[in-house]
Amino acid sequence: MAMLEYSEIRTGKIIVYEDEPCVVLDNHVARTQQRKPQNQVKLKSLLSGRTWNTVFHASDKADEAEVNKKEVKFLYANKGEYWFADPENPKDRFQLDEKVLGDAVKFLKANENVSALVWGEDDEEKIISIKLPVKMEFTIKEAPPSIKGNTANGGGKVVVLENGVNINVPFFLNAGDKIRINTETGEYVERV
């Protein structure tokens, strides 16, 4: 397990803090003349989802969490339950909590693979988060009609995707069109 010096605890790193894997949301190393340097860090627990601020001093170290990636296949959602399977072994099904999925919930597609971040040892593995492909394709299920002459002034209209998510798109798109979405920003990228 890698030990991180206080100044290496940077945004995007996953560390073990109070026995929980936490992602560093933000950090700032402050140096003042009177005091020793310190790293002000905003952490988010990947188990509970709670966020808090803490400070690491020059003498502090943190364990970098041992996190592995593996592919999992999303099967379906039912009454707030999200079911996945091992792509190689479809009978190996498991459920993930909405807290674990976070914003990824909006763009999950049945029978599509996503990357799961796995924390812990082999006997105690725990999926702590899901990473979607940055760009995914969806079909527009419902779209308000485009009003002639309305395309010149920019803007757009709200459509409903096949998975029930509302998204803002340019006026020229219609129901049945396939579009590409950036899952990190939740924004329309292009027509496919």
C-alpha cells in the first residue's frame, strides 16, 4: 500500500481515512510564515457519500486506497434497486445502492458495461463507485415539435431520452434521433 506525504494528497486521489476509502474532491496546500505548511482537503467517503473538510499537516501521511477496476454489466433498475452482473458470468448478479452510483444513475443503459471501482481484499471486495464511458449514445424518445424559424436564435429544447432523462438539445433534433451525451457534464455532444 502506498503512503502519501501530506502534500501528495491531491484532488482525484483515493485515500483511506478513518478506515473508509475517500476521494479527494479538492485540496489546497497553505504555507504561512508563522505556521508549518498544511494541506486543506475536502474528502468524500466512497462508502457513505458524506463529504467533509479536514487538514493534513506536514507530519501526516495517508494510505492511498488500493482500488481496482473491473467491468460490470448493468441489467435493470426496479423500484430504486440497481442490478448488475459479471459480464463473464451473467448468473453472478448483485445490487448496488444509489449512493454508490451517484450521478451515473441518469445514464445507465440496460445490458451495457460500465467500469466499477473495487476496494478491499479479495475476500472483502466492495464496489465503491461506477465510472461510465465519457460519451454514450441514446435515442430521443420524446421531443416537442420544432417551430419553424426558431432555429436561428440558438437555444434549444428539452427532450426525453430512452432512459427517461430530460436533456437540452438543439431545435433540429426529433424523436427517434440518436445522439451522443457527455456523461460527465450531462450535456448533448452531437447527433450520431
